[in-house]
Amino acid sequence: MNSPWPRRQARPAATAHGLYEVYLNEIRVGNVELTPGYTSYAKILHTQTYDVLDLLRAGAKTIEVARTRLRRRA
């Protein structure tokens, strides 16, 4: 992800069948707890897009995603 050109935008998108948190260089992206919130996964899957331009620094980048398992009710 090293580039000699100036960055104008950095907008990763995330989605999951379950709850998740996204980290860029060990800094949590976004401020919403329990993302994506309540949804009927069989009918719709929400996608969140984050503006992370301010989190980018020179050098190597790491992206981590912590996800919980989807629990279905019987």
C-alpha cells in the first residue's frame, strides 16, 4: 500500500453475517458498537463504508477484522 502519489480518499467497505469490528494499524475504524446491528440476514446484508484517510501513515499497513459467529434461533 505504499504509493508515491498523494491520497485523496481511502474508503474500505465491510459486511458480515454476524457482528464485527475493523482495525487499521491497530486503531479501531468507526465508532458504532455491535456493527451492523440488527438485521434479517436471510433477506438483507448491510454494508458499512468507512473514511480512513486520516488513519493512513507512511509505511506498511495492517487491516484486521474481529467477527462474532452468527447465532440462529430455532
